Amino acid sequence: MKRSLAFIWIAVVLLAAGYLGFRLQDGLNFRSDLLALLPREDHDPELQLTHEMMTEALSRRVLLMVGDADKAMARREADRIEQALLAGGAFLPGTAAGSEALRAIGELYAAHRGHLLAAEDRQALLRGEPDRVAARAMAQVFSPVMPLNAAWLRQDPFLLLPAFIADLPRPSGRALPDAGRLAVVDNGITWFLVDLRLNGSPTDLDVQSRAVNSVAAALAAAQRQQPSLHTLRLGTVFFAEAGARSGLREASWLGSLSLIGTAVLLLVVFRNARPLLQNMLTAAVGVLVGLAASLWLFGDLHIGTLLFGTSLIGVVVDYSLHYSATAFDPAGGTPAERLRRIGPALWLGLGTTLIGYIALAIAPLPGLRQIAVFSGIGLIAAFLCVVLWLPLLDRQQAQPAEGWAFRLATQHWPRLAGLANSRRRFPALIILALLAGYGLLTLHPNDDVRRLQSLAPDLLQQQQQAQALLGGVTETQFLLIRAGDDEAALQRQESLRPLLDKLLGDGSLLGYLMPAGFVPSLARQAENAELIEKVLESAHGESQRTQLGLGAELPAATAPLTWNTARQSGALPFLEAMALWPGGHVVLLQGLRDPAALRQAISGNNGVTLIDPAADVSQLLGRYRERVQWLLGLSCLLLLPVLAWRYGWQGAIWMALPPALAMALTPALLALLGFAFTVFHAMALVLILSIGIDYAIFFAESEPAERPVALLGTVLATLTTQLAFGLLAFSSAPAVAGFGLTMLIGITAACLLAPLAGKARPGRRRP
């Protein structure tokens, strides 16, 4: 029967290998966006859609700065770089206003000039002061810096349109138009901006590679031509590509170190290549099946899943290590007999460990769900290799109980058992409990999403230098305006302007950009037309035309500017990013220094919501960190009945005590060492619980004469697990490093405390 099952399992593994090979033909698609690991705003679909659309729009923007003391040369190289990148296909034109774009904007507004007013002109007319508008126009007419012609003045004698265009919202900062391109002058160097949009998603590895390589080639070519040229790069794609490259590199070297370390450990302990080959076979099948199943279930994987998945090597070999350690069992026997003796511990250990992965799988974090499925399926695959294949492949006879590793276990087991069963265990447990309690009291959570990944230092330096030059602030916070239609949304924005202007005045806000600043509502335009006719034209129209020598002919009538006309004209391309759906607009905020004050100010405005992506996601992480505590409780509830079935309720408590103490001590030690506690530390505790129970089971299931063998297997399993998870502590990504450090501390504590489980004895006889 077992041979038949072994052949069936061979067929399954071959099928998984064939599927993986098929997927590899087109290349594996790994996601690198951090937000894919995080929970979604399921309770409000519109908020979730807003987050996704704004993140996509902002993350696709790429800004290059090209500077030199020779202004003409800097402009020429900026033009050349832009042309090369657009021709390469990796980028699309950005939204910065060039000469053609400025002409299109002027033509759009000129067709509707009779309904458009600058804010200052509008306020003057509302106060009944048309003289101010007329005087301002006459001053501009006779200004030598403003070229005018009779046709222009005939249509707009009060120069309302130039005033409106000059009053259009613009990003805060030092960049000013210079012959069709934005420029900044600093310390004798003129910097020209090249504004581009990524042609694809910045989380796609192929898009990242193509874009970053194109920019690197274009900048390198420019600097070869002009060695004095200065260049800066800004954009999400550069950080995403650096992070993905770092993640793949870390996955490679961490996996290699884990594999090499495990191989050296097995060769040193067993002094035979057969256990090494058996354990490597188990690990290979576990990773292969886990990867194939995950790709089949999810379609694509996150780069973090690959990084965590490499740590699976140190976990899947646990069961094969316990089997290999039975070679030192004094009772000896055939491979099948040795497997039979540890069979209950293997089955129970698999079940308890899977409970931990199931808890991760039901967690509301998509990235951790992938990791849990990858690891859980890989663990089952490795287990099946042990029980179905190893007894058939193993030709090794039992080793004499005289090797150095066995002697070490024999010498240390009595000491550990003595400590676990002596009267001193209760004072020791009390001391450990007090230490854990003190540490937990000093524990401080930090859910800031910006702590989850590190940024490439060179790119961060360029970003800071560019922001200092531009003097502006990147728009990452915004107001979501929700109304019945676009006209209502524009009116709602106009009602917000006094509030936002007040925040500008007291320094709480540096600037804002709203769609209504570019396209006034039809209601506002109707008011403007009435003010122009009844207040301005009636008081000064005839005298203004007489003074300008224009005759009595009135300006031609114009129609109001509609929202659809503005969007379809193509003159204002940025409106596409600010209008998410009919009636759903965003107001970009620049330099918001007091979000709480703004939330309070808009609290009475229906349909207006402040969205601060970093703060909102951080709050979500905090809530889910608290929910992980419930996951830990759920894991314990699921484990205790299983343990009580085997060991009785008193035995179940002794079995749960080592991992429970390890779980309490780990965050306490992290707090004492000065580390903040995040959701990823909490998720690691779930695995510490299940793997710690696994260690305890092998002690409880072994007879007194077999316990040195159980100790040897547990220590080997701990070391391989540390080679896998513990190495993650050296990752450059803080989230991964935090997970790894927690596992490093917790698994070590669980191993050292596991002998306490020796007091629990199976209530059911071993087969």
C-alpha cells in the first residue's frame, strides 16, 4: 500500500514540476509593490478605488532634472534626453506645460472668456469696486512688458482673461516657465525639468527594468557628451526597481546560505552523504510543490513571498531531520521501524505547525496569506516525502551511539531534564514570567508603514536634493470630493476654498490644487458673467473702450466652459488624474502640516474626506496588529484540544508552556533591546507558537532512552530553522528583518524551554 502511495506522490511531484516548468517558459511574474502586502479598505469601495487610482497616477510620474552652468547647453541636453526616452517607448509625455501646451490652454480659455474671472477681480466686483478692475487693466495696457494688439483688446478690454490665466493654480515651488520648459536657477546652475509618465505599472519588474535602464543609458550618453552636466532622478519606479533588485539578491544569497549551512551541519553531524541527500530531496520537493501550488492558486507572487519562501528550506527539513536522527536510536531497527516510532510525533507536529500557517492564511494581509499557503503546502509535501519515500530510499543501518553529536545530546539531556523536573523549575518559571511581564509593559508598537522597507540611499539623496532645489512638496495627501455629478463636485470644491485659504494663511498648508481652480462650476461662471455685465460693463465698458480707441462695438458673446469640454480638449491633461469618476474629484494638498486641524475643519462638509495614504495604512496596520493577538488566541484554542486528546488537559498545559513562554519572552526582549513592535513581529509569534509546540511534542513522545535522540533532532531542527528564518534578520527590509529577528529569538527560547514538555506523557499508546 505504501509503495502505491509513494508512486502516486511521485506522479504528483512530477505534475507540479511540469506545471512549474510550463510557467517558467514565459518567466515568473513577481509583484514588488509594498501595498500588495497590506490590507484593503474593504468597508468603503470608493476609498479603496481612490487609493488605487491616485497611487497609480502618482507612482507613474518620473521627473528628471538636468543642470549646468551653461544654460543653453543644459536646455539642449534636457531636450535630447526627453526625445531619447520618448522614442524608446518606456515613457509617455508628462504634464509639465511646454510652449504648445501653454498655447492650447490659452485657446481653450479664450473661447469662454466672458465667464472667467481671476479671484481678485471677482472679489473686487462683488464688493462693488469695478474701478479697481478698470484701473488694473489700463495699467497693464500701457505696461511695456505686456505686448497687446487691438483685436485682443476689442474682445477683452478689461484684460480679464490674462488675469484669469495668471491666477491659475500652480504647484508651490521655485520652478518657473522658461521658453516652454520649467527651470530652476541655483548657485549659478540652471536646472531644466524633464517631466515624463511611465508607460506601464511601476510594480511590473519588466517595466521597471526597461525604464531604469533607458534612463541610465540616456543620462550616461548625455554626460559623455557634456562631462560637466548634473542630473537628478525622481520617481517611484527607481525606488521600486532598487527594492525589487535588492529583494531578489537577498532571496538568492539568504537561500544559498541556508542551503549551504544546512548541508555542512548534516555532514558534520552524520558524517555520511545519505542523510544530506535525503534532507535535500525533502527540501527541494517542499519548495517545488509549494511554489507550483502558489502560482496555480494566486497567478503571480509577491517578491516578499519569494524572500520568505526561501526560509522554507529550514522548516521543511525538520521532519526528515528527526527521521535521520533515529539512526542514533539505541533500539535500532529497520527504516520503517524507526519511522514508526516517531510517526505520532511527526503527524502531531505537522498538525500543530499547520495550525500556525492556517492562522497566517486567514489573516487579512494578502502578502502573508501567500507566504502561509506557500509554506503550508511545502510543509505537507516535505512530510509526505518523509513518510512515503525515505523508508524506501534509506539503506543506512543504525549508527552506534558513540558519535560526538549523540554523546553531546546524552550529556546535556540529564541536565535539561533535571532542570525541567527539579524544584528549581518553579522559581525559574516565575523569574521568566516576571521578565516577560516587565518587557511587555515597556513594549511600544510602531505601525508606521514607512518603516516596512528601506530606501536606496543614493536615490533618497537625489530626491532630497531635487526637493530642495524645487522648493515644493510632493503631493501625497489629498481631499476626496464625492458628489452626485461633476457640477456638484466643482461647487463643493469652491465652497472649500475659504477654508483652505485660511489654512494657507496660518501656515498649516503650503498649497493646494483643485479641479475647480481650472474649470469653475457653471454656477460660478454664471455669477461671473452677471458681475461682468451688470457691475463692470455697465459702469466702465463705454469709457474703457473710448480710452482705448476701440469704438462702441461690444465683445462677442461666449459660452460657459463645461467640464466635459475642458477634459476632452486635451489642454488640461492633469484633470484626468484629478477626476476619478463622475462626481468623484480629488484636491491635491501640498505641505499639509496639521492633518488633525484639517480633519476638524472639514468635519461638517458632507462628501469631503481627507486621505493621507501613509497615515491611513499605518492605522490599518495598527488595527491588524491588534487582531493578530486574537489570531494567537485562536491558535491556542485550536491547539489545546488536539494536545488534550493526546496528553490530557494537564499534559496539554505542560506542552503549551514552552512555546507560550517563548512567545511572551520574545517581544519582551525586543522591547528591552529598544525595538518597536509591528504587525510582522506579531505574525512571527504565531509561527513560534506552532513550531515551539512541534519541538515539545518530540520530547513528550519519546521514551526516556530515546530522549537524547529527540534532543539531537530538536537541536538540528532549531539550527536549520535559524539558518532559514534567523538569516532574515540581516535583510535590508525592516519588515523582513523584524520578522527574522523575532523568529531568531523565539525559536531559540522555544528550543531551550522544550524539555519542560517532558512532564507530559501520551495518554494513548504509541503504535
